[in-house]
Amino acid sequence: MTGLTVFALTGAALVGLGFYGLLAARHLLRRVVAFNLIGSGLFLFFGAAGARGVGPDPVPQALIITGIVVALSATALAVGLVVVHARAAGHAVLPEEPEEPEEPKDEGAT
Amino acid sequence: MSALLTGSVWPFAVLVWPLLLGLAPVVPAWRVQAPWVLPLAPLPALVFALFGAPGATELPHLILGVELEAVPGGALLLGMTAAVWTAAGWHAARTLERSWRAGILVGFWCLTLAGNLGVFLAADVVTFYVAFAAVSLAAWFLVVHDRTESALAAGRVYITLAVAGETLLLAGLLIGAQAADSLQIAAVRESLGQAPLGGLAVALLVAGFGIKAGLVPLHVWLPLAHPVAPVPGSAVLSGAIVKAGLIGLLLFLPAGTDWGAVLMGLGLLGAFAAALWGLTQRNPKAVLAYSTVSQMGLMLLLVGAGVGAGQAAAFYALHHGMAKGALFLLVGVAVAASTPRERRATLVLAGAVALSVAGLPLTGGALVKAAAKDGLAPAATFAVTLSGATTTLILAWFLHRLAVERKPTPGQNWAALAAGAALLALAAMLAPWVLWSGATDLPAGYPLRASVMFDAAWPVLAGLALAALVIRRPAPELPPGDLLTVSRPRARLHAPRRPVVVLPTALGRKFVRLLIRARTPEMALRRWSAAGGLLVAGVLLLAILLVDF
Amino acid sequence: MNALVAVLALPLLGALAAVALPPRAGVRAALLATALTVAATIWLLLAVARRGVQGVILGGWEPPLGIGLAADGLGAAFIAMSAAVMGGVALAARQMMAPDVVGARAAFGFWPLMLLLWAALNAVFVSRDLFNLYVGLELLSLAAVALVAIGGKEAALAAAMRYMIFALAGSLLYLAGVVLAYAAHGTLDIGLLAARDAAPSDGLALALMTAGLLAKTAIFPFHVWLPPAHAGAPAPASALLSGLVPKASFLIILRLWFEAMPDRAGFAALMLLAGLGAGAVIWGSLQAMAQARLKMIVAYSTVAQLGYLLLVFPIAGGDGAAQPWAAGAWTGAMFQVLSHALAKAAMFLSAGLYLAAVGSDRLGDLRGLARTMPMTAFAFALAAVTLMGLPPSGGFTAKYLMMTAAFAAGQWYWALVMALGGLLAAAYLYRPMAVLFARESLIAPRPVTRAAQAVPLVLAGASILLGVFSAPPFEFMQIGRPDAAEEGL
Amino acid sequence: MTAALPVLILMTSLVPAIVTFFLPQESHLLRNALNLGSAVLKLALIVAMLVAVAGGAIYEAALPLAPGLVLLLRVDEIALLFVSLSATLWLLTTIYAIAYFGDKAELSRFFGFFSLCVAATTGLALSGSLISFFLFFEMLTLSTWPLVAHKQNRASLDAARSYLLFALPGSAALLWAIIWLESTTGPVLFTDPPDLGGIDPWSQRAIFALFIIGVGVKAALVPLHGWLPAAMAAPAPVSALLHAVAVVKAGAFGVIRVVYDVFGAGTVVDLGVGVPLAALASLTILWGSIRALQQDEIKKRLAFSTVSQVSYIVLGAALAGPYAMIGGLVHLVHQGLMKITLFFCAGIYDERAGIKRIDGLNGLGARMPWTSTCFSLGAMGMVGLPPLAGFVSKFYLGLGGIEAGAPWVLAVLAASTLLNAAYFLPLLYRLWFLPPAEDASGDERAPALVAPAVVTAAGSLGVGILAASAISPLGWANLIVLRGYAP
């Protein structure tokens, strides 16, 4: 059981968790978090799977860094949207999906 | 481009001249006095019939290529027709009341005339059909001219039968033309004999022409139309127009067709039944109409028998046309008569013509009958002879009605009208004598033989005797139009209006409802929980299809 | 400087300028950048037409290490398409996105986002590297989502959020596929992948990438985010979103299945894709019929029209690629992409004009507008002709080529779907047409300048001309095409 | 030159169409001048070509769209027959329409689509390939819609909708057929019928059926005729154009093309699809007449009569013999002349006397003699009264029927003649014989309305009387059959 495999498995696990969260959670912020989980999992897996033969492989690292940047910007926009939407709608869930019971009514509202 | 016209220009002029005159009423200034052109319209035809040179005329560019030629029988009838139309035209010119309606009548009078002359001149199927359509349809205006309710009713019957006749004819002619692969009447007649559909074609033609020629039971329009038409109109209808049907049969009936027998049978039936039925009429013109049906019956019998290739029938028609025309005109003359002397003169003249029609020896009628009997089977010969009696009977009845009917309309110039009728009557008397040698191969003295004279005389006397009885104890009065009681205008045709289909709206509404329902799953899909699940499912499905295990 | 680089760099610079400069100057800068990019696009087109595929290796690093960009006939055609639509939208937006109309924030936000979107599109069109494509796709999605949101209304924000979720999910799936591909082959360059020796994980990778891209392309049944998003955005934004954005992700699917991994394209999978397409055509049309708002109708029609694109796979994909009819089907699909882009942009811009005129796009409020705004109505009608696939429009050329190929391939049922789609399109586009044509108009419309009305008319006209003169683009798109059977049927 | 001329002819109506759209409503003079001028120019060009083509010349212009998509304009005899009809009637209808509308609203739109419609018809006539035929066929469908909907009231919008409801599925069927066919045979040019060897007979029959459905909608073949009577909601000039020249004729022309240039008469006979088509046409002839009897609106009655009359052309094509072909071709022109006369007159009655229903016609003959005379001529021509135009067509159709071994055609023609008489003669009877109503009004002091009717009426008389001459439609039809379709 090499370290690489551990990385790979952890990555896969993260992806799985993320997907679960994505499908289970209604609250938009949670979904954003879930996305980030998946993203990180993939990058981890990428790093592990990308390491070919001996020595470091520059390509995956470059790609991962790029990906992280992209993910960051995406997350930023997403969070921003969640906030604006919550301000406008008074709640942080999509109209077609009923409120979650434990969710405070005035969440994100000002 | 071939020449516009080859051959003699006369036949063409004969047809075009009336058409040109017929346009006179278009000029408003002339409209009221237009009837004066009527006696002039047939003149070229008259001249052509008397001195016309034989030989064909072709106008390749007209209609489907017009060919004109006067066949022997046709020439006789052409002359007769021209004469009748001239006399009638003269009568019409003097009697028609001057109104814009007169203008319409003049137009269609000339059109009818052109068609009537055309059927005797046409040498190709299409021209014949065109002419026939003109004569039979345009004549409708002569029937309905007075616009009275009965006139319009009679007009409906007339036009219905006429259009039906046209249709039957066209079908028949088409079969013939196609079989012959030619429009020549002669060729078509040939091919009708052996063409696969020839039998059908002949049946169609017999029906089509029969309607016009008053073949029982297709004659019903005659007794309806004649009483209601103006006097000159009836004259040409009975004298000339019905002969269009006759010439049609003469031209197209192939030699030795089985339909000859049928024609003879129906002709015989008409000859006697119509004459007797005429006794139930009171209106002199109605009586004359039935007499026409019966006379046409005789002619159809002759056609059916195919005597002398139809020469006999044509010869007979020559006389009957002019005589019957004269009789109808005399009805008008009698109406115009204001003094007893004039009335008496009218009746005498009418009587003379009637006797000629009945076939009293030495009259024109006797000659044509004699010529007709020549070559007939004995039974048929006897029938023709016997018909003299019924003819006498009905015409006597006619004279009686004419004498008792009195509704003089003053203001007409009796002499002028009488002169026209008298001239026509004279022509009817003499023409057979003049044309005898040309029309039959019998010796010149034949009509003067005792046996012939006797055969001609006894039916007339018998008829007169019967007439004496009938006039004393008349038959019950019946409305004209024996087989037909004129129906009200066909209300059926204007059945309740159904809306024009736009689209099955019920179906449309169902569809819309279905659409609305389709939005529910769409909304459900929007839920990420559903859509995300679908997405995963999609991945798996694709993976299953793409990964080869 | 290379035309290829120009079409990528100029919009980016323009975007930066639009952000940096004060609003009025920013708009001018944006318009300038637009003009320059259009010019650069023409330059690129000429270059491709004359000298074939245009390539550039960034930083001199060869793939697999470096990144290569290349504009083949197809890419160049798509770039031209986006240039045409962008140009039209920019002209229309000068009025529609004026601060006094949509508010300062939206007015300010629109221009940089538009140029960003443009840059991202062009990047996707010319990239030959899967990860590069990922980046471009992300950029595209972010700009698009932002464009949906700038309206600022609650519904628009919700739509943007929904869009965001789908987009992110899609890109993550795609990324997963990319990772697998790299793990197996150590390269992400399409050219090199085509020449790889197959690995067991390829199927999974392709499945992941395809699924992700389908979600981004809004292919039935992953389309639900599209209609509210496109209908909620301001009209010029909708024009871009509906006309151009989905085409980018579709192009990647195309490159994957036709260029990177054609060996993986089994018939069953191809049929599945086409099946989804058929579903999109029918479902989208039915939904469009059920809508009461013009922009929703147009948006759903996008769902339907995108469906046609997937029908190309079983006809020209996999073993079909070598067949004589492949070129026809493939080019037909491309014609559908181009003509739809132009027509759809024209439609959304017309809808925007009506919105500006009567302040609503409910069908009931549009009664009688054909009388007051004939040019716009005519533009809408022309666009409708293209979407119905009636001659002589580009849509017809597309349909004709694809249907002929479908018959030739013995897959007549796809032809039936296309024919049916045309009728359904007629059905859902008839309602707006009839309403516009009605006599009585309820609302007195505000006047709209002829210049503004001209823009959609030109775009719609272009979608028609694409059909009238379809031979040159047909030839053009064959440039640099793998196993291109030059002459169609 | 030979390439330029067809394009030029197309442009003579396409260009004015486009220009007219941009003319302001007020500029009557310019608009009328433009439309009339181009109509005259077009007619002149066509006359010039008639002479040349009669001499054996052929004009062609090709525009390749995409592989397999070639837009081919080809001026041959049959194309000229149709195009000269449309050009002539276009000129007359334009005059009529200008007078009819006066300064009503939306004239630029109307005349724009009007010219577009004619452009489409022209293109249709000149199409030398199946695909270009389809192209213009669709162009016609679309350019007609605004004309039908022109009044923009409920009725006309419904009519327009039902028009598309019928037309578009028809187009789909047509496209379906074309592509099915061409996917095997390659692009089909009318000059050389394609080799159908590669298609099994049943598929061929299916394709033929699809073709007939496609063009049959426009030709208003029962049961695809529903849109035509509904389209009566359109203004009179439109009805005139629709019924005489544009739409129904496009359909009929399409049938001729399909039978003779796509499949070829021989194949049609071998496949045994000719007789069913003829039967369908006959059914349409009779059904249309029967429905016409039941209408008491003049235009509706005329509409159903069109349904019936146009199928004469289809019948002629379906019988697939030289005589029938001549009959069909010549009826293409004859029906146009007669029917447009009738619609002109119906429009005049409506416009000048406010009369839409049949019972309103009583006694109009005296007050509107010219109109009523034209109407009577048209009606009698429809009945097939010699020597009017209708008779000539009927004569040849009859011959063709017998020749093709289908004598039942005679019965159909006979029945149709009687039915025509039954629904037309009562109108004439009312016009000329019944007394006018007390409150009756109306005059025909509108020369620009009456003149076109007089011309077409005279035409439908003239083509009958001069049928045998070489310059008549019949002469031209003979030429077509001799050169192109001689068995």
C-alpha cells in the first residue's frame, strides 16, 4: 500500500463525500462546500495518479494549481451569488426545493 | 401558320352574320329597336340554302379546328330552318314589346339561330357540339322571356334537361372521337359501329339527341315550354330547334345499329300517345306542342328504320318544320286579329296548314308522307298512314281551341303578321313539290296515283269524324307536362350550412391540456436532487455502454 | 502578432479596460475591443481559408508538456459565428444595456462579462488540450452565470444559482474524466490522445467527460436550468447565452467523440446520445408550446434545437465516420450550430426590443406589435423560418444534409425526428407570430429606433443567407477535418 | 444571357417585393408604379422568352448551395406555361388590388408579400430541380400566410392558422419524400427522371404517396382541402391570386412535375399508382362540387368549386397519357382565367354593392351588367359550356380518360358538369331573372376593378374560341406534350 494509493483512495473518498453532500443538501452554501470537496478530491487523485514513474511530473502539478485557481474563482462567484440570492429571496434554497426544517427562517437575510 | 380559312367563305358567313347582329343590343341607343334585326339574321342562310355551293370550309385556328360542310339532308333542313327563323323573326320584330328585355332576347335569339344553323353545317364533332350547345342552351332565354312564374318553372325543367343532354352528348362524342382518333363526323360515325364502347356511346347520343328531338319519354319539356314562350319563340322551338336533335341522330347513328328498333318503337309510341294526350289540353300552343311530339315521333321512326339514309326523315322534317312554324305563328296572328273577318281568314289559313300536316292529298304533307312510306316495312307503313288520323284529330282540336280562345290584343298590324305566317305556310305547301325529285327516287307522278291519294285521304276523313265527336264531348283538362309535375325549386340544394373545417377544436383543447400537464414533470426535473441523480445515472449508463468489461 | 492569438487576447484586454475605465469610457473601450476582435476574426478566417489550419504553440513548449492552440476550419467557423453574434449584441446592447434602462450595476457589469465570455468561447474553439478546454469552459460558465445574474431580480438570481450548480457539477464530472485520461496516457492533447494505445479506463473517462458536457450543453434531461436562466437574463445576455455558450461544450463533445477517442464510440453509446437528442427535440418543443412568455418560448426552443446536434453521432460517428455520408451529416450538424446561433440571437434581441417597447414579454401584451415594429416582427419571422428548417435558410441546409445522411445510413427514424421537430417548431413559434400579427394592440408601445430594430434583422437575414450561399461555408468547415470525405452525398 | 434571363424574371418580382416592404404606407404612387412597372416588365420578358422557347431555345441558371443542393432555374415549355399565366394574372390582380384597397392600412406589407408570393410562384414554375422546387414551394407557403391573415381579424387569423396547419405537415411530407428519394438517386433534375432501380417498388409507392400528400395539400385534394375554403377570409385579390395562380396551382403543378418529371409516366403506370391518384382526384372533383352546392356565401361556393376544378389538373396528370396531359396542362391556364374572373367579380359585388351572400345577387344583372356578364362567362366556362375555356380542358380530359382505359372518367366529368351547372346556374338565374331587393344598391363605377375582370373573362372566352391556334394555351400544351412527354 504505497502513499500514492492512499492519496488516490482519499481523493476518491472525498469525491464520494462531496457527491453525497451535493445530492443530499438543499442549502446552497452546503452545496458550494460540497463542490469544493469534490474538487479537492479530484486534485488529490490527480496528483496521485499523475505521478508517473520516478520523480515529480510537472504537468499535473501545473494543472492542479490552475485548477485550484479556477475552483477558487468559481467558489467566490458561487458564494457571492448565494448571498445576493439569499438577500433577495430571504432564504438560501432554490424556489423549487422546499425549506429544510432545521434551517433558520431569516438565514442570510438582512 | 396555315391559312385562316380555306374553301368557300359562305358557310362561315352564315354563322357569323347572326352573331354580329346579335351584338346590336349592346349599343344602348339601338337596344330598344333591336328586334328589327331578327328577320335579317337568317337571310344569308336562306340564300346559301337555295344557291349554296357544296364543298367543305375549314377554319383550322378556331376552337379545335372548325370544318363546315352541308350534307344533303342537312341542306334541306338548313333551308327550312332559315325560312322558319325568318318568318318568326319578322313576327317577333313586330310583336315584341320594346324594353331592355327585348335586347336580351335579341342577343340570345341570334345566338340560338347561329347554333341552329351550325348543327346543319358542322362537319366536325366539336363544331357540332358547340353549335348544339348554343342552340339548346341559348333557347332557354326564348322560353323564359316573359318571366312569369310558369315560364320560369318551365325554364327550370328545360335547362335541367338541356344541360343533362349536353353532358350525355359530350360523353358520347368523346368516346366516338377517341375511337376514331379524328374529329370528322363521318369518321366518328364509322367508328361508333365497331368501337368497344360504341354501344354505350350510341346510347348516350340517342338519349342526348332524344331530349332535344322530343323522344318519348324525354319530351316532357316540350309541352311545358311552348305555351309559355312568346309566339315566335314557340315557332322556332317547334319548327326548327327540335330538328337539331333529329339531325344529330341522322349524322351519328351508325348504320345497322340495334338502337334503330328502339327508336322506331318509341317513335311510334310518341306518334300516337302524344297526339291523343294533346286532346287533354286547352291552350292551343300546348296542343300544338303535343302534335309536335307526335310528328317528331314519326320522324324518329323513320330515322330508326334508316329509310333512304335518313333522306326521308329530313324531307318530312322540311315540311313539318315550316308547317308547324306557320301554325304557331298563326296563333299569334289570331290573337292580333281584331275583326271577325281577320279571325276567319286566320282560321282558314290555319286549317289549310293543318290539313297539309295531316297529309291531305296534293298537299306538301301528303308528298313527304308518301316519300316516307316508300321502303318502310308494311306494318310501319300502316302505322304512318294511321297516324294521319290522329294528326287530323289533334289539329282539328287545335283549330277548335284557337277558334274559341279569344283574347285579342289590339294595336298589332294583323296583315303584316298574317303575311309572314302565310308565306311560311305557302313554303310548307310547295317546297315538297319543288324538291320532290331531289329528295326521293320515286317517279314525279307518284303522289298523283289513286292508291297513294286514297291512302292519304281516308285517315284525314276518319280523323275529322273523330274530331267532331271529341269537340262535342271534350276530354278532361289536364296540366301540361304529362310525365312530370313541375317541382318547386330544389330546396334540398341549400341544405343547412355546415361550418368549413378549420381544425378539430376538441382535439386541440385536449392537446393543450396535455401540454399543461407536461409542465409538472418539467418542474420536478428542476429540483437538483432529481436532476443530480439523473446526471449520475447518465454517467453510469454511458460508462456501461463505453467500458468494455 | 498571430490572428489566433489576437482573437483570444483582444477581448481579454477589452474586458480589463471595461473594468478599469470609468463607465462611459469603459463602454467605448468595450466597443472598440469588439470591433478589433471582429477584424481579427476576419483576418483569421482569411488565413485559414488561404493557408489551412492555423496553429500556435504557447511559450514554445511542445505538447504534451506545453499547450498548443489550433484553428481548423471548424474552429474558425465557430469563432466567426461568435464574432457575428457578439458584434450584433454589442450594437444592440448600447441601448438595451444603457444605465437608464437596466440600472448602473448591470450596465457596468455587462461589457466586461460579454468580452470575457467571448475570450472564453474563442479559447474553447481553438484549444487542443483537454485541461485547457476545462479552464476555458470554467471561464465561460462563470461569465455566463454572472450574465444571468446581473439582472438582479430574485428569479434571475435563482436561475443563476441553479445554472451555477449544474455548471459546476458538469465541470467536475468533466475534470474527473480528464484526470482519468491523464492517469492512463500521460497526455491531454487531443492529437496525441487520438494516437494513444487504448486503456481500460478510457471508457469511464469518456463517459464522465461526456456526461459533464451534456449537463453544460443543457441536453435533455439536463436542460432544466437553461430556460429560466436564459429567459431571466437581459435580452442581449440571453442572446449570447442561448446562441453561443452551449455550442462550446458541444464542440468539446464532438472533438472527444470524433477526434480524441473515436475508437471508443460504440454504436449503442452513439444511439444513446442521439436518443437524448431526440428527447430534447420533442420535450423541448412541447414545453415551448406550453409557455406563456416569449423569452421562455425562445429559451425552450433552444433546448429543442440543441437536440438536433446530437443526432449526428450515430450517423457520422464511430464506424459511420468512414462512410461517404459522414461529411454530409457532420457538416449538417455544424450548419445547425451556426444558423441556430444567428437565428436565436436575433430572436432574443427581438424579444428584448418588444420588452423595451411594452415592458413585458407575456404573449397577451405583445398583440399587434407587428404593426408598430414591423422590422422586428420580420426579423423574428425570418429567425423562425431558420428554426423551422424551412428553405432557403441555414436551418434547412442543416436539416437537408442530416436527413439525407440519415437515410443513406439507413437510420430513417432520426430523419423522422428532424421532420417532426420542424413541425413542432412551427407549432410553438406560430403563437408569438399570430399574436404579433393580431390587429388590436392593448398597450401603446414606446418607440424603438429603426437602428435598434435593424440589428436582429441583420442577424436573422444572415441565418437565411447561410442557407442561400451554403457552399463556401461547407467547403470551409472541411479544412483540417480528420478523415474528411470531402464531397458529401 | 441565357443564364441571366431566368434570374432576371425572378428578380422582377423579388426585388419589388423587398423594396416595397420599406416603402412608407403613404407613398401610394411610388408603390403602385413599382408594382405595376415590374409586372409589365416581367410580362415583356416572358413574351420574349415565349418566342425564343417556341423556337427551341432553353434557358438555364444554376446556383450550387451545398453538395446535393443545387438551385436550378430552367425555362422550358412547361415552365413558361405556368409562369406566363402567373405573370399575366399578376399584372391584372395588381391593378385590381390597387383599386380594391384604395388607401387602406398596411399596403406596403400587403404588396410586399403579394410580390413575394408571385416571386415564389415564378421560382416554382422555373425550378429545374426537385430541391429548388421545394425551396420555392416553402417560400410560397410562408409568403401566403400574411396575405391570408391580412385583415388581422379573428376569422382571417384562424384561416391563416388552419392554412399553416395543413401546409406545413404537407411540406414535411414533401421534404421527407424528396430526401428519401434523393438519398438513393442523388439530386433529381427535372430534365432527366432519376433511375429508381435502387428502390424497391413498395418504397417507391410510399415515396409517391408522400409526394402526393406534400403537393396535394396545396392542390386541395380531399381530404387535405380544409384550409382552402377557410382561406376565404382573405381579401378578394388574395383569394383571386390564391385560387387562380399561386397556391392551388403550385400544388397542381407539383403533381404534374412529380408524375412526369420525377417518376415518369411509365413508372407511375407500372407502379399502379396512377389510377388511385386519378380516383382521388375524381373524388375531390365530386366532393368539392357537392360541398359547393351547400354554401350560400359566394366566395365559399367559389372556394369549393376551386377544390373541385383544380383536381381536373391532377386527374389529367394522374391518367398519364398524352391527351389527359394536354387536358391537365391546359386546364392549369383555363381554370386560372375563369376562376380569377369569378373572384374579381365576387370582390366587386362585395366592394361596390356590399353583397357577400348568394341571395343578395338577385337582379344585380341590370345594375351591374359588365360585372355580371363577366361572372356569367366565368361560371359557364366552369360548367364547361362550349366554346368557353372549360370545355376545351374537359374535352381533352375525356379523350385522355378513354385513351388511358379509364372510361369512368367520363362519368366523373359528366357528374361534375351537372354539379357545376347546379351550383352556378342558380347564381346566374338570380343575377338576371329575379327582381332586386327593395333596398338594393350598388354600381360598377370603378373601372380599375371591372377592367381586369373584363379582360380575364374575354380571355376565358378567347382561349376557347382560338384554342386550335398555335398561340393558344392549348397549342402550347400540345407543344409541351410533343416535345417533352410524347409517349
